[in-house]
Amino acid sequence: MSQQPDPYALEGVKNRQKKSFPWFTLLLGLGLLGAVAVIFSPYPEKVRRKVGLAPAKQKAVPTPASEPKVVIQKEVVEKRVPPRYYTIKKGTDVAKTSSGFDFKSGIEERAGRLASDERTADGSYEAYYTIAVNRPEAAKHFDEVTSVNPELVKMLPDLKTMVEKGRVSEFFDKFYTYKKNRLQSRAHRLDRLLTKHNYYDCQTMLELEHPETQQKLFLFQADMDVVADGSDGDRLPTMPTSITESTHYQPSTSYGWDKTGDVENPLIPGWRKRLAEARAAGDAAAEQRAVARIEDMKKRSFLIAEYDPFIVIPVWVYQDRVNPWGPNMGDYAAVIYKNRIYPAIVGDGGPNFKIGEASLRIAKELNDKSTPYYRPVSDVSVTYLVFPRSSGKWQAPNYDDWRNEVEKLIGKIGGLGEGYELHRWENTLPGQ
């Protein structure tokens, strides 16, 4: 007889085979989640600050409600290294330039060697750059002189005779030699070349003499640029901040006289500031210039371009002491534009390569839109008359005296035609 299985034994096996609840896994998972939460909470940072392993937290300074919060963003500045060679921007066309000159291009092909040799050889692939400029001739015939202003025919009746017997001044050729030299010295800097407008800025320079009185006259025709320099504490004790603190405004003109009053030149404080900056920077040259300029302003007074009518000629011209027609500083002059004639003096010296420049006072009379950056006349239709060696005593301007002297000198070249008269300048200085 076979043995029967124990029912309780089978039941026990069944009970052990049933799956129990995973308490251990649950507890382990909860522990891990808690640890992660602690790590990403502010408590670890507090513990590190407590034991000195992290800097103390800075307290926020409350911002007043009336003041807007300003968020300052740090600007990342990239250090840009300029290319070693000239880089051509995409799409660049050099056939026309903003300076007014044209680029002519062409190809010259020569027999060469193997490509592997030529691609590394100097001179195998090159371009030639030459500035070709037409040197102008001076107007020397009466019809050429009057072509830029037909009013001259009636305004100066004896001018025709003087021009026919006159000659082109040696200054004209020398003037364009200065222009040529400037172009040559800057040929590699396209941004510093003279513009076409500024190259052809002079129509003529003539040395004339009246046949009866032998009064000499230096006549030149040009456009008109603007000068806005000069200062005088005696006549204008205060000037705008835009001038007194400007690093471009020049306090002096070539024409000046001994200071007579006690009021300090208004530009001296600004130059004292420059002097202090030069000393702090250790710039001996700038310091020397500032000292010299301050001492000059203490001793002398100068023309003021905004109020005084004067013209500018190249320094090398007024420094000439050989040519009897050479204008000198302080010589009486007249400016003719259209049907008006304005008395003036030679009051300042300019660059060697530039002519046709007048004070802001004259410029505004010709064109009320004139500024130091906006010329009153762009074409070469302004006629300048200078009476060589006519300068009087250098002193503060007296516009009536200037007018009388110019009127006498014009009388010596035949006088003004019927219906024309010299402009009369008014003193527009504040308080005078």
C-alpha cells in the first residue's frame, strides 16, 4: 500500500512560494530620494559656510522703490588683430572713389615658368598703382579771370588793363608742387589723399600793377573754406564751453598784438587742464606746447574768427620776403563774391597745399548756413585781392579804419565801378 502525501507539507510549500511585500526596496528608494533632495537644497551650502568652507552670503541691499533697478551686463570685448595685409571686402568696386578720383584697370601678361614655381615667387602676380593727375594751368587772360564772376568787368573798370599786362605768380606753380608732394607722400593711404575738390581749389594767382599809380595787387581766385579760431580776453572775456574745452579750437591767429587789459584769456583754464594732463602722463612735448601757448595768451590778443573779417593764406606765402607781390600778414585785402566786395585783412596762415579760406564772419556774410564744417562757396568763384606790403600797425580791429584803408587802395587801382561800394562791417562783439 502506497504512502499518502502530507497535506500540511504541501500547504507549507505553497505558503513559502507566495511573494512577500518589498519593504527593503521601498526603504532604500526613499533614502536615495531624500539624499538627492538634501543635496539640491540650500542646507549643504549653509553647512559649508558654517564650517568655513564657503564665503559668507552677501546680504542684498534693498533698492528704493523710486529708483529703477539697473542690470549691468558685462560686455565681452574681443581683441581684434588687424590683418597683416590689405584685405578686400566682398563686393568692393574701386572704379569710383569717394575722394573723386577714378581707378583705371588693365592686364599685362608676361611669359612665366612652371605654376609650382610662379605661385611662390615674388612679383609673378602683382598690380601697379599710379596716381595720374592733370596739373591745372592758371587763368591769365581777362576773359578767363572774369568767367567765374562776370561782375568783375563792371566792378573794377581798370582790371582788364592790369590783367593784360600782369603775369601768373610764381606762387601758383609752387602751390601745386606742394599739392603734388602731398599726394606723393600719401599715395599708399587712400583715406588721406586730397579729394578732387580740394586739389582743384585754385583758379589763378596773378601779380598785377596799375599802369598809372604803380600800385601792386596780388589777385587769386579760389573757393572758400572756413576758419573758426582766435581769442581775446580784452574784447571777449567769456566764450562757450564748447570752445573753451575744445581740443580742436586754436586760441591764436597769426595776426596778434600786445594785450592791453587785465581780463584773462578765456581759453587759458582749458589749456591749464591740458598742461596738468600732459605732466601726469609724462608727455614732455605736450607739456612744452601747453606752457608756450599759455604764456602767449597771457601776453597777446588775437583776432576772433566769429567776429573779425579776415582771410587766410598759406604760411609759406606770407613768409616770403623776396617777391614784391608776396602778401604779408596784416596786409589789407578785399573779398569779392558775385556783386559784393568785403574789406578785410590777411589775418592767419594756413597749410601749404590749401588756399581760399576766410573767417567765419566773412563766410556767414556770403552764406548764412556757413559753419566750420560747411563752406559757403564750393566753386572757385571767389576773388581775393591783397595789397602787398600795406599792413598797418598791429592792434585790435577797427572795422571803419580797415574799410577806409581798403577804399584808398582800391582807388589806386582805378576804384570801384558805378553802383558798387565796399561793405561796411558792424561790431557785433557782445557789450560793444
